[in-house]
Amino acid sequence: MGYQVKEISTKPFDGQKPGTSGLRKRVKVFQGEHYTENFIQAIFDSIKAEGATLVIGGDGRYFSPETVQTILRIGSANGVKKFIVGKDSILSTPAASNVIRKYKADGGILLTASHNPGGPKNDFGIKYNVSNGGPAPENVTNKIYEITKTISRYLVIEADPVDLSKIGDTSYGPTQVQIIDSVSDYVILLQEIFDFPLIKDFLLNNAESFRVLFDGLHGVTGPYARAILVDTLGLPEASIQNCVALPDFGGGHPDPNLTYAHSLVEAVEANNIQFGAASDGDGDRNMIYGKGAFVTPSDSVAIIADWAHVIPYFKGGVKGLARSMPTSKAIDLVAQKKGLEYFEVPTGWKFFGNLMDAGRLSICGEESFGTGSDHIREKDGIWAIMAWLNIIAAANKESPNKVIGIKELLMKHYAIYGRSFFSRYDYEEVSSEGANKIVALLNAAITSSSLANKTYKSKSTNQDFTIASVTNFSYTDPIDGSVSKNQGQVVLFDDGSRVVFRLSGTGSEGATVRLYVERYVGPEAGEKVLAGDTAEGLKGLIEVALEISNLKEFLGREEPTVIT
């Protein structure tokens, strides 16, 4: 049977430039006539769509089901051979990466704005992943963007909508469509990575003294957590909360940090929960939080790297370690002690993917609550949570008379490696003009060396901080030689402390300024200092950072939106 391909005339829209995590705008923008269609056609024009097999998934946020049908209409008209679609348009970002790799697809389109709020008045996003399962590199996203600037038509085939709720094989026009279970392939993957029998034995034998609580924040990971924690590991229903995936995330902000995951923090503290964890809207981020013990993402990836030998997937050894530039240097210290290669890359998971594909990287992380390994090519929230449970189970096997929890693991790590006191201040939806003034001031200091050797004194702590250098981070990829410039201004002090300023591209409106502050204290400082409060440990350095950048004046903000 022949299907008529229609050509629809259109005009370009300004600003359809994908960031490190795809194109993100308000839902109302994507709902505009031709807007979503333009961007999807640009994706197909930038790749070899004819005969391709592509995965479609996402976090189930508002406007996802309609957009899946739009992709089918346009994809079939562009000659896509087969679409593999998550049931009900659901596939977490890690699960989608796995499906792309497992079924050897040519790529995938993910409908997600990650940790940003969802609903009719909030955010939507479209992201393209390539055949390795990872985010499209800059040469692909740049090509998509260039096409959006000149697009004059898109192609469609009109056919009956596909029922996304029915698992099985069907078709859209001439294109094969396979609706798959959203969860099962991912659960199989994790069972191949971690020691599930060891974890289950520990959790069930310590059900009273070591309780677990996972908070899905009504994002995509709820069904995955239920399948793993309840159905596979045998934990009670009370070990999960907010695990029904909702299009608006229950009206919350599905970002696993101390501000937005307050439902987890409150429950852990009120009920004396030993191990709490949360993930974000699309499942690629995580937070580890136990009674009185918050694990920074920088410490989390360092501890996972240090204990990798107890995880079956790494029995053959760890190839290398890496972190994003703003992330604390805690993982560097692990790499140095273990004699492993390690890398400092720009923010964006695609930079890790190149190293993984070249066989030089096993474990990596970002301070933005993203942690992962080379099992897929995306960060993976549930993977990180399972890594912690595997490590805790192994640590307790070595300590039969005393339960080892999050706090004990942290202190053991600090006693060996020291501690990087670390915090991030996010100033969200600020004026672009004010944000650019901060960048301009720091760039001027880089050009003129005007801040070099200058000493600042904290008024509240009386500490002196002398600037050693101010630089703009640039990265040359050791695999393909590509250069990424202007990745953030770094102020380094002579005691090794540092402050990083970055403009973020993950919001949908206004600008977001991120301030990262890190101060290292060696193991010789002793347990009392190493166990100190983060805010107190960084107070003086944060004051100096705000003074150097004139941040409060330029942004008109006295306090950050989020502190992590």
C-alpha cells in the first residue's frame, strides 16, 4: 500500500539551538504552529533517516504523547525504517541509552527537559542521541541548528495514531513501530552489573537497623525503582514514595537536591531512615542522603570509584576516571592513589562518551548530581543508587558486628583522602545582561592579569585568600582533537582553593549563573575538622567569591535560588 508524503511549508524560528541537553523551551513554545515539526524535521535532515532504526522515549512529561505521534508522522515521511518506542512514551534517559545500544539502533529522540518542572506552563525538551547511546556531539547539534535557520518545509504522512499503551509490533504508514516495556531491559542490565544477591541478603537481614527510602519525585524513575527495590530486592512498599510518574511531576520540581527533594529529606530525618535516595525527572541524576548524612555528588563518585572492586562489573579493573571541570577534585585523589588515568572535561556527558568509546574511562561524574559509568553513554541515577547499596552491602560483609552506613563510609574516605568542602550556588532566571557583566568582568581580569596575586580578606572569618590565577577553561579532546572553549571562569587561590563561574544552558527562560566553591582539607586535619559543616567550612571563600565577581550587584540578588 502506498502512503502519500505531504510537504508542509514553514518558516524558521529563532533560537532553536540545542544545548548540551537538547532544545528546551516552555511547553507553549513547542505547541506553537510548526515549531516542534520544524525541529524534528531538522533532526531528520541532519542524519541519515532513510532506512534508520530509531528509539523514542522520554520522561513522560506534559506534551510527550502528542510529540511521539508527530515524530512518527514526520519520521515515516522521511523514510525511517523502524521506531522502537517506550510504552506510554516512557523511557528514562539511561534506559533509552541502553535500548539504543542493546538493539543497535542508529540513534534516539528523547522527550525530556531533565530536572526542569513539567506541565502546561512549564518546560518541554527534545534531545537527539547518537548510535553509541549518548548525547549528540557538537558537530551534530550544530548541523541541526543550521538547518533550523533555513528550513522551509517539513514532510508528513497522515495515518491513524499509534496506541502507545499496547506492547507489541505495529506500524505507522510504511514504518515499523515496536512498543516495548519501558523497564525490563534496564532491570536486566543492572542485574548484570551489581551483586543483587549480596544487596538483597544485607537489606533483608538488616531490615530494622538499615531502612531504605527512594523518592521518585513523580518523575520517570518511579516504575524502575519499584521493579528493582520492591519486586526484585523484596523491600516493602514503604521503601518507595512519589513513584507514580506524572506529566507535571505532581506540581513539584523533579531535581534531586536538598532544596527540591525536601520530601525525601524530611522523611529520612523524621523516620530515622539510614539510606535515602532520589532521582530526577528523566532518571539521569541522583541524590544520596541518610539520617544526618548528605553525600555531595563529588564525594559520591569518588567513593564509588574507590570501592569499584566490590562491584562485579568492574572485577576486570577500572580503565580510568573523570569529572566535569566544576566538580571537586575528590575523584582525582582516588585516581592518583590507585595509579589510574583521570580526566577533567567540560560540563556535558558527551565529553565522557568519547573517552568511554576509546576504552579509557570507566567511572565519571558531575557535581550536578550526575554519576555513571561506561555501561551506557548517559549519567544514570538508579545506577549510582545501586552502586551505593552494593558498596554498603560489601562494607558490612567486612564488618559483621557493626552496621556501616553512609556517614561511616564518608568518614572512612575522608580519613584516607582528605575532604574537598564543596558547594554550588545557583542563581536561576536572572537577567542575561547582569550575567554577562560577570563574565565580562572576569574575562577582563584574565586578559589584564589584574587579579593576579591579589589578596582578599573574609570579613566574617578573617581568612586571607590570595589569587594565584584566573583562567577560562578550555578542553582539547584527547580522542578526536576537538576544542571546547569558554567553559567557565576559574579563580584559583594559592592554597589550592578555587571558585568557578559558569552560565548554564539548561534552563528555558532567562539566564542561570552557577557559582562553584571548593576548599580542600587534608586527612591530617583530624576527624572533627573533616566532619565539619560545609557552609562553615566554605563561608569565608564564598564571601570572597561574591566580592570578586560583584555578583549581588550585577544580578540584583541577595541569595541564590538553590544551594547544593
